[in-house]
Amino acid sequence: MARPSNSNRPIRPIRQPAPHLPYGGPAGRGLGKGKAFKRHRKVLKDNIQGVTKGDIRRLARRGGVKRISANIYEDVRSALVARLRLLMREITAVVEHCGRKTIVVTDVVFILNRVGTPLYGFGLPHK
């Protein structure tokens, strides 16, 4: 039994898969990880502003401070950013050396001990 010829049908070109790029970019699928296109670009804000005036005030109260100047808050935020950058640089070096991609509590405790600020209650019990 002979098959009917499909010579009247046009030949469609073979679709090539899109090049795989990490999320976003000109050939990606928008700005997120999802399958749908994103309509708006995420606005990056200065996340240190999430440490509010009340948070800084509570920390100062815990440290025994009674009165706080109005212009101290930005200085505290900049000192906090500098300290966190230092700690995160050290912690990521330890994690990369171990061949991991996840930071665990013991990494943080180890680095805090190394920089001279021991954190009690998270290590192994001493006998």
C-alpha cells in the first residue's frame, strides 16, 4: 500500500532551541526564574534602610544608652554595613574552601571566634 505524497505541503524549517542563558537577559525569559515574562523590573532599594530607627534605638537601649542623637542613625547603619561586609567576605571564603554553597551556623560561629567576637551557645559543649 503506497502512502499518499505530501508534496503540496510546504516544508517547515526545524526549530532550533533558544540558547540557555541564566535568568533574564536578552534571550532569557524575563527578569525572574518563572516561565512567564515579567512586566516590571524589580526596583533595588538600599536594604540597610530596613534597619529602622526603632531597631537602632532598641539595640542602644540594650547596651545601656539613655539618650540618642538624631544624626547617629546613618553612622550606625554605615558601621553595620562595614562589619557585615567583613564578616561575609570571611564566611564566603570558608564556605568556598569547603566546597559548599550554603552557609551554616558553624561557619558564622567559627568566623566570629576568629575575628575576636566569640558567640556562645552554638558550639559543641565543653567538658
